[in-house]
Amino acid sequence: MHPTPALNSRLPKVGTTIFSVMSALAQQHGAVNLGQGFPDFDCDPALVDAVAGAMREGLNQYPPMAGVPVLRQRVADKIEALYGRRYDAETEITITAGATQAILTAILAVVHPGDEVVVLEPCYDSYAPNIELAGGHVVRVPLVPGNFRPDFDRIAAALTPRTRLLIVNSPHNPSATAWTRDEWQRLAELLAPTEVLLVSDEVYEHMVFDGREHVSASSIPALAARAFVVSSFGKTFHVTGWKVGTVAAPAPLTAEFRKVHQFNVFTVNTPVQHGLARFLANPAPYETLPDFYQRKRDRFRAGLAQTRLKLLPSEGSYFQLVDYSAVSELDELGFCRWLTTEIGVAAIPLSVFYEGGFEQRLARLCFAKKDETLDAALQRLARL
Ligand SMILES: Cc1ncc(COP(=O)(O)O)c(C=O)c1O
């Protein structure tokens, strides 16, 4: 017998995620899975053709470390057209293996052991483990319970001379809020006298509803100067499994980012990058995305309005929070389990997006699903 040497985990608190748990439960009980945050429909066939074409043309070897130049150029042009800031494709845009790698790499690039990083709870589950891997301290500031707007007094109170980084996500997973220009401006004023950097997680940038504009950190010069602005082609083009994203950041930040990137993934797969560059030549797919998702949101909300679930606003992203307090007294995990096993619809408890498991009787549902899937879920939820 050769025993495996004992380990001292780098991430002792990390276990199986709620997303795997609920998906397994959904499968076991034949539930409609609105827990998983990804589409159950396919991408545009033209995008698949563009990638396949690049493969057939032999574009299959390592691309440059920072990404295929034509794709970086397209991304720089798109950001300039939409948000008004010109990033240099050569020194300020990097193609990553999804937003997840972009965020980890940004954190590893700038956070030293003992540095503090502020996150706004509830938040995406990779942020805290990423900060811990860098040796940083996670400082958690709650968004205002009930409406999930930023509380600038609490953010200000959380900043110390040790604060290196703040992570903001808008449109927001899981609350579906989208920051206004005024909110971004207030953040800019707050950070102006500090050395605090910003990771702006904008993976849902093309999912904003009711005529809202997506306000990117890149559109606010005082923030752009200190920001890693992260996006994800997976979300924008319904190809979450391809894992390709982008980071736009001023040259000095990008230089540090790439030092970590080149010894982590080094680079991202070539034909997908060429395919995306070709597909991006046409702005229609991302320009029409808000309408596409707004129709789904409205269909879903109209059905939910017939139940005793109370709907919170969904300003952006492809999520909808529901308050189930008129339906059940269970805690959030208990309710989501019950909803999956007894009603046949899987949801995610909001409490899992908080370190301490804060209970608000809220559950997250994802409407990035075929209309038939949403209708099937609504038929079951009509019992509530
Ligand atoms: C807020 C947020 N950031 C980042 C990601 C990860 O994006 P990617 O699949 O491009 O790594 C997700 C995916 O669910 C997300 O919701």
C-alpha cells in the first residue's frame, strides 16, 4: 500500500456547489431545471460554421499569447462603439478562457498576501475562493437587502489602506439589478482618492431590459483607469461551454495581467477565436439580445404573476428572483429542494451567494430557456 500524502487544503471551505446538487436532484425527480444559469437552446449556426471554417483552414496551432489579433481588434472596436473608450488592441485587450479565468487571473496579478478585496454580497461563487488563493482577505459588503442596490456608505466604511481591489458585477447575478450611471459615478468619486483597483464583471452586458443602457465601467474614465473590465462570449452568444472571454484594462494593468495569464492558460483556442472574430463583424446578434431575453423575461414573469410568488424586478442578466414567503415557511435551501422534488422545478436558494447563508425567502430562477421549457415550468408552478 502506498498511501497518498496528507494534504492541507488551499480551499478548505469549498465543497460540491449547490448548482451540482440541485441539478442532480432535478434530474433524479424529472424537474424542469431553472437552477442552472445557462441556455438550453443552441447558438447561431453561423457561429458554428465560422469556427468550423477556421478549423478547416488550418487555424489550429497556438495563437499569440494575448489572443488572435483580429479578435482583439474587433473587441476594441466594439467597446469603443458601445462605451466610448478606445482600448489599444495590442496592449490593453486580452482573450481569456471565459470570464472565470479572467477574474482569477486579474486577482492573482494584483492581490498580494494580506491585501483586502471587497466583494458585494450576494455574489458569484468564484470570487471569494479566487481571493483566498491569492492570499487576500475577502471583505464582504452586503447589497441593500430587498432591492440589492449598492450601499455606498458601507462600501466606503469597508475601504482601508490595505484594500487593493473591489469587485463589482452589473448586470448582477443573482439579483438581476443593473447599476445606473449615477451609481457608477458615486463609486468613481469614492475610489478617486484611493489606490483601489476594480474588477468589473460585465458578463451580462448585452442583457439589459426596458430600454436601459448597460453602463460599463469602461465608459467612466476615472473607473476605466483602474479597472479590469471582464466580459464573456459564452453569455453573449449562447456558447457557455466554449469558455472564451475578454479583459480590457489600461496597459500597465494588462501587462501585469498577462504575466499571470501566460503561465496559466498561456492562450485560448485558436479556431474559436477566429470564428468569434468573423461573427463579431455583424453587430446584430448582440444588438438584438436585449429584446430576445426581454421577451423571455416577460413571458416568464407573466406566468409567475399568476402564482403567489412575489417577483422582484429583473433589470438585466437572465435571472429572476422570487419571494416565496406567501407560499412556504421553509428556509431557502429547504424551499428549493421542495420545489424541485414536489413541484418539479429546480431553483437556486439566494442564501448560497452569501458567506453566512443569509435567509430572505428568495430563490433564483433562470429564464435563459426555450419557450417550451419556460411554459412547462410555469405549468408546474401554477400550483403555487
Ligand atoms: C457573474 C458571473 N461572472 C462570471 C461568470 C463566468 O463566465 P464564463 O462562463 O465566461 O467563465 C458567470 C457565469 O455564470 C457569472 O454569472
